[in-house]
Amino acid sequence: MTDILELLDAAGLTGRGGAAFSTAVKVRAAREEGAAVIVNACDGEIGAAKDGYVVEHHLAELVHGAELVASSRGRKVRYAAHRGSATASTLRRAGLDVLETPARYVSSEETALISLASGGLARPMTKRKPFVYGGRDSDGRAVRPTVVLNAETVWRVAQVATHGPAWFRSIGTREEPGPRLVTVTGAVQHPGVLDTEAGTPIADLLDAAAADSRAEHLVIGGLGGVLAPVAAARALAWSTAELAQFGGSVGPGIIDVLDPHRCPVAVVDSYLAFAAGESAGQCGPCMFGVPALSAAWADLLDHRPTPARVEIVRARAGLLPNRGACRFPDGVARFTASALQTLRPHLNAHRDGRCPSERTSGVRSRA
Amino acid sequence: MSAAAPDPRTRTAGRTAAPSRHPELRVDRIACTGHGMCASLLPRQVRLDEWGYPVVDDARVSAADGEVAIRFCPARALYWA
């Protein structure tokens, strides 16, 4: 049998957890370092359901993929899932080694899982170099070489081994080959996980889930993603090249259709209020910066969203990127920037004292 | 950028055994507790946000300056990468 590394290289499989890093490169390093393997089935992003889908419907292939990744020197494989979730129960019933994580936003981040697996807390660690080479946490505690792969990625590894790289590349686009899962949720009649591919029109994904035809906005990729207008998004294909128009990417594969009756400025407010409570409280720029951003956005909702108030939001978001151990603050900044861009007409209406989404009640209060 | 002034970050190793890439000064954000020493020692590259945490405007710090900042950081949060 051809080595799995050659097959993954030829297939061009990239991580399906959001970062889209080459799986072949990651698995090669893991093999060389004798790294422990963690399969991430946490569905940690807001709206995500695809890891649970893989565990529910393709468990045998998932386990096969994990064996291929960790095929020699007796490396152990652990399956990470939120504590108390249906996914965790299914994995445990199958006799697998489950790494149960707290259901917090950052606890399923790569380095947080490695920390938890190493006997630490489920909080991100500073990645001075990739932990596939081993390393130390910020207290100097040794961390053994460990690699984290998303559950869908590991399932795709098994598919590449079974069906071959030519089959894999016959699906998707040249830049983003292979089948990929997309979770469609929110104001849709049929929420769920679609097994689709890059290049599929976003309109087809929305129609397959029977999205509310009155919906005006989508969140693509959750809290680490972007807010986009439905009308513009429907004209695009599901690909990072096209989603770049909104500052987005295919990321972890989530489309959340926002309820057309709810003010989108209020929806963003609830996202950012959630974010403010999800900082692990380790990095100053995140533990102070994200709550400050959330407060600045709340001012847009509670008062007249003047250019000065919008500027405060922009400035606070601008101080988040590249200033945390993990990419949580970077994602929140990207989400906020997209919301400011997409909701400009809506914010202008609020400035004039009306909310286009709410027919009966007006804007919450006036300043 | 002209050919006479290559970007030090992308410079490849030459006969002088220069590093393949000019290392950048990084902050371990978990270790950093906002003493602000780096901003005092590297005023042209580092400023502090309203809570006292460093904003690194330019991570290309000379080896000598960077070493001093690394040595004097009370939280041992600075490193080369």
C-alpha cells in the first residue's frame, strides 16, 4: 500500500477545523516526532455540528483514519468532545479514549486540548513553536509532542486512503479540493450538516436548508468568522477565494442564518457579550480588550451610533489581533470588523432613530 | 523595496552565516503581566495599551536591544522567533 503521507500530499487535504493547514505536513511531523494524537470532535465554534455528525454517522471510518495517522510506535489516540455531549457518549460507548473538555469557547482550541491532555487546564498555551515538536507551557512545564486534528479531517484521511487522491481531487476546486461538510443553522426549516464541496453556490446551500427567504444577514464561521449580507452571499460560491470579499473563509464550515425579525446590531451585541465571558483570562489584551469591545458595541445599540462611537469599536477591535496566545481575539476582531462593514446601512438607520428589523418597537433607547 | 536593501525578514543565508530570517521579538502573552519594561527600553518599537500591555508596532528589533529587553522583562515574557 502506498504510504498515507504520499496519498495525503497528492490529495491536498487541508485541516477542516478552520485553519486549513496541510494535513500531510502535520501528519509527517507527527510521525517523525512520535506525537500523541488528539481528534478534535468538540464542535467548539458557535453553530458548529459537523464533528458530531462525523462521530454519529462515520465512526468506523473516523477510527480508521486516526489509526492511519498514528500507525506506529504505539502512539495513543484520544477523542476530544464537550463534557456531557451526545458526541462524548457515542465515543465512550464505542470504547474510545475520550478527552472530555469543558464546554467553553476556547477549551477546544488546539493548544487548550494539548494542555488538558498533558494534565493541565483546558486553556490555550503560548505556541513558541508547534506542539507537535513538544515544548513547554508559560510556567515551564514540559509538554510532550502532540498533534490535534479535526474530526472531519481524520474522516477525510480514511476516505483518501480508501478511494485515493484522484477521487478526492475530482471533488471541490483546484485550490480547495475534496468533499467538505457545512453546517447550516439558524432561521432555516431544515438545520443540519451538508456533505458538499468548495465551489458550490451559497444559494444552493441556503436553499437545501430552506432558509427563511426574508433573512438579510448570515454569520459565516461563527464568532471567528464574518457577518455578511444574504443578497451578496447568495451570488457567491462556497470558497475561501469568494468569501474573502467579506473578509471570511470556508473556515470551520458554518452558515448561521440570522432571524430577520431580530435587529442584527442586537445579535452582534449578544455574540460580543458572549465573547467577553469566554476569554480564558490569561492574556491581558484579551481579558480586558474583549469585554471593552463588547461594551463599546453595546453603546452602539443603547445610544445613537455616532461616528465617534463607531470609531471606538473599530479602535478596540484593532487592538486585538496578534496579541493573544491563541487566535480567539483575532477572530473576535475579524467578526466585529465585518459587522461594522455589513451593518453600516442598518447603523445609519439607527442614527436616524429607526430600526429596519423591528416593526413595532423602535431602537432600545436614545442618547 | 530596492534590490540594494533586501528585507531582513526574508533574507536567505549567505556566506556570512547570517540567520535565514531576522528573528522577531515576540511577547508570551500568557506570561506577560504588563510591567511595561519593554516599552521603556524599546520606545520606538513598543507602546502600551490603556491597561499597560505592550503593543509591538515593529517586531524587528536589533539583537542587542532585544537581548536587553529580554533580560530585563520581569515576567520573562519576551523571546525571539
